[in-house]
Amino acid sequence: MLYATAMNGVGPLISYLTEETGYKQTQYSLLIFCKSIGFFGGSIILKKIHDKRVFHSIMMWCCILLFIFMTLFTFVLDFIPQALIMVFIATVISMVNILVNVCVVESQKNGDVHFWMLILHGTYGIGGLLGPIMIYVF
């Protein structure tokens, strides 16, 4: 849920960033484009490393990297470095998204995969709803 909150808060965050930096909103559409590149890159990178590492160690490193990149994103106010950081953030979130889905399938081989996938995607949806609301409130 936190990952969805973080990624879906980018849209409303653009208005704040334009006020703080003086750039146009159209310039910040580059962030959304970089987010798309990152999601694509995350699936490619995960395909390359999933045979070499255990899922939990990949998830741990993804969480650490996500913390670092999101912290950097909050302190950098120039849109070109933010765009580069956004590629890395989206890459890591894409990897987490895929890993969580695979872990649900692997852990529920003899169970109710459909139910747990609905729960997983429902919590992601709640996070996606909370992201823009949190940006608006704070």
C-alpha cells in the first residue's frame, strides 16, 4: 500500500514542485515519462537477477534502495536530476510489485491464489487512492 501511495502521489506533487522551482508543469511531465521507463526497466532487471538471488534478499535491497532514492527525490528540486531519480524509484517499485505477486503465487500453490491476489491488489488500490489525498492534505 505504501508503494502505491508513493507512486500515485507524483501527479499532485507536480503542482507543488512548479511553485517551488518556477518550472512549467509541462516540464514535469518528464517525471511521468521517466516513471514509465523505470517500470519497464524494473521488469527487465528482475528477470536477469531472480535466478541468482533469493526473493527476500531482492526485496530487502529494493526497500533500502527505495528509501535512498525517495529521500534524494525530496531534497533535489531541479527537474533533470529528479527525472533521473524517478527512473530509479520506478524501477525499484516495479521490481517490488512483481516480487510480491510472485511471492503470493509461490506461497499459495495449494491455497486460494485468487483470493490473495484480490487482497494484494486491493491494498495497492487503497494506497493509490491515499497518495493524492496525502499530497493534498499536507
